[in-house]
Amino acid sequence: MSDPLYLLSVEDGVALVTLNRPQAMNSINRDLRLQLLELFPALDLRDDVNVIVLTGAGDKAFCTGADLKERSARTTADMVHDRHYVIPKFTVAVASVSKPVIAAVSGWALGGGCEFVLACDMVVASESAKFGQPEIKLGIIPGAGGTQRLPRSVGKSKAMDMVLTGRMMDAQEAERAGLASRVVPLEKLMEETLAAALMICSYSQVAVMAAKESVNRAYESGLSDCVMFECRMFHALFATQDQ
């Protein structure tokens, strides 16, 4: 019997999702993609889950993106017509979760793996983490939000540098640029990440979801509309028992 493509544990309000293809650098094949497309919406609906933590098995890679062996023979028509292979659905599923999603990144986060990170709300990186969008080296471009979310995270110039040259960003630069929330020693990666998740779980979950939605709104609308949205959310929370 083959190993499961991902591992899931839920404890104290935290769902820990571990990509479980270490022999393939936790790359995402079709089967794993389909499973994750179902998993994240399901976790969002669970009453016993307040925060989702995403990581990769082993220390070498968080995720190196699409399984290139599986994708190598595909044509444009294949990519357009195979709806199960539409990569943006995968990162959109992560970004659409109403609860906070924290990425715990060790080793490589490349291509779709970096785009996976960009779809998360917080990124805790080990000192060994490396982020990159190397698709240009394969004659293509990022296809799961890399050219859109990366500039919003690190700015246009750095995003252009990474997308046009394929240059990787180490953990320290990622933290300075705003891609990583914090950088910790490898041996403390999960400890620090789970501590942050548990802290979030200890707060009002109505307020946490409102805070996440308000911050995300800043990326999608004009400033005046966003400030008004924040103000309305602020007012609404005074009607909750938690306040």
C-alpha cells in the first residue's frame, strides 16, 4: 500500500497538513492536487479547526511545485481542457479559506510551491528556506498566481527579478522583503509555527476571521473603500459576546 499523499492531524483547534511526497520534493501531482482541492474547503467548514498549518515532509523541500515528470508531455490544449489540472483552482482554494492559513517552510519552495506559500496568510520560514519562481527556465511563466501575488508581497522590482531571471530568495531576504513573516532555526520551525497558531486559536474566532478578511481586502480594493470596510467590521464586532 502506498503512502498517503498528505498527512492530517487536528489538535486544539489547529489542523496540521503535511505534504507527504518527500521522495519527489513534495511536488504536486494530479492526485495530490485533487485531494487538496477537497481538503481545504472541508477544513474551512470544520468546527474543531480554527487555524490551518501547512508544511512539507522532510527538511529538503516544502514543495517544488508541479510534478514535472507528469506534466512534461502536456500541450496547451491539454492544460486548457483538463479542468482537474487547472492550477489556479488549487491556490485559490487555499486563499479562499476563511480561517488563517500558516505555511511552515523548510528547504525549497519553488514554482507552484512558492505560489502555494503566497496563497497563505503567514509564512514561518526556517533558516534553510529558499523561495523562487524558476518557470522562465522552462520556457513558461508562473501559472498559479506568482506574477500577481508576488508583486503584492515583495514589490514590483523584486518580483520582476525573481520571475524574469529565476533567481531564488533565501529566508533572510524573504523576511526583509515581506514574503516571510519570521525566520527561525530549523529545529524550532514547527514549535514556533504551532505556538503562533495556538495563540490565534486563543482569540475570538469571529474577530480573527474579520481581521483576516479586512487585511485581504487591502489587496483587492481602493484605500477609501477598504478603510470603510474595516470600520464597518470594527463596529460589527461590538455586537459580539467576545468583545
